[in-house]
Amino acid sequence: MINKEELTLVQEWDKTFAKSDKVDHSKVTFVNRYGITLAADMYAPKDAEGKLPAIAVSGPSGAVKEQCSGLYAQTMAERGFLTIAFDPSFTGESGGQPRYMASPDINTEDFMAAVDFLSLNDRVDPERIGIIGICGWGGMAINTAALDTRIKATVASTMYDMTRVNANGYFDSEDSEEQRYAHRAALCAQRLADLKAGEYALGGGVIDPLPDDAPYFVKDYHSYYKTDRGYHARSLNSNGGWNVIGCESFMNQPILKYSNEIRSAVMVMHGDKAHSFYFGKDAFDNMVNGNKYADNKELLVIEGATHTDLYDGGDNNAIPFDRLQAFFEKYL
């Protein structure tokens, strides 16, 4: 048995969404191959019998399982799946030191460890396991699907390619060797500043109060993370954000290199009004380009939906849970 860290988990309901009376909820933990213990909320359909299809959910980057990943997990459990929503390494209730770091490798492993956990769960059919990644963890989900042959179906919702945005900036506006060099130099200087200070400086979460001239996508984030709609005390985006150097390694490590070798089913789901739509469109195009298994790949465009509308539905119940249910029922 792999040893687990002793985590202190909140037992009372502290989510940003209402508790469903159609599912049973419990807290679980599992260990990834780096020895980090991850915390998750498990949702199971009430009175379900036999081995169930299962889905692991995580994201967005900088969010916690009490926010939209938990909403996705609970809703899919209402529809017959056993689900877990987990906090990635170094964040939320999960273990790992130092806090508020991210890694393309470790965070991909987090999803694989979730699949390990579900595969060995007595209530789960190990041949019917899928994953859902939201925002930054949408890219991680696709990366995991390229590596983990046990996964039968993947949904990337309102996804970011975190390697692309870290290397190129928003909308690829900093895609030059000079700008990347300056960014790298600043991060290297920050490393030394942190060591001298004896602590890691935080990069800051979503800006608050919101300036009048804030870009529209910053307003979109603010409307979720900094209001009653989605604020959570453990969410990085709702508070101090990642460490300044927390995502440094993303600059040199594209995560979607082998996405066109994915054989299992993948749905990329994105709103056409999302500032991040280009990530989803390009990720889908790259995934099907030259892929012998393109027939089970789908780009689902949600008309009128912004980036955060696919976090919790926004004002128009934008998350197409019927489509997600049909997709997972077909491939699980």
C-alpha cells in the first residue's frame, strides 16, 4: 500500500453550488506517482446497483473542486455516473509542498492517479472510465488522454492550452523570442528573490476591484471568481493566485504534442463568445489532423457562451449536460 499524507478535509458542505438530493457525497483521497495525496469529492447516484461508469473531473486552473468541477461531477452523478472532482497537487485540500505550484507533468499525473483510483474502486467498471477537464485542465485532460490508454472518453470544456498561453501570452500577442527571453529572465530573477525572502511571492488572483478599462475576459473572470457566484476561500483565482514562478516550466513544454495519436473518444466543448475559443478550435484541429481515429472526435460549439458560462452555466444554463451525458453513455 502506498502511504498517504494525512490531510485535514472539510466535512460540511462548502461548495459554490447547492447540494443535490439525488446523489450520495463523500470525501476520498488517493496518491499520485510522486507520492502526493490528492483530495476529492465523490458523487454517486443514490440507490445505484452494480458496477458504474465513472468520470474524474478537475479544473479550472487555479480553481478548487468546490467550484465548477464539483458542479460538473455532481450533475453527471445525477445522470448515472460515479464521479470524483479532485484538487490538483499543491492546491485546495490536496497535498504537496510548496503550495501553489503547477507542472505539466505532475498535473497530467494527477488525472492518471484519479483513473488509478477509479479503476480500483469496487463500485466502478474499470473498462468504462472517462475524464472531464475544465479551462486549463481541459488541456491537461487531452494530454492525459494521449498518455492513458485506460481512458475511454474525454471532454475538454472551455479549455486553455496552458503551455501556449504561458509561452505566447493571451491571443499569442507575445509570441516572439525576445518577449519569451524577457519573461524567462524575470522568472529566473524571481526565483532568487523568493529564496532570499524565504517565501514564494504570489502572482495575484483575479484583480479586484475591477478597473473600468479591464479587458472583457478579465471582467468575465471577475464575475465568477470574485462574486458570490463562484468565490471560494481556497480558490487561488479568488484570492492570491499562483506563485509568480508557479507555472514557469509550462513555457518550454507543449502538452498537446501527441494529441493526434489519441484513439479514444474526445469532445472539445467551447463557447463561441469565449476569449479562449481559439485554444479549443486549434486543439481540435491538431487532434484530428492525421489521426486515424478521428471519427470519435467532436468539436461542440456553444453559441453565445463566454468562457465562464461553461463554468456554471452563466445566466443561460449554457452547459449542455444532455450532450455530455449522451457522449459518455455512447463511449463508456
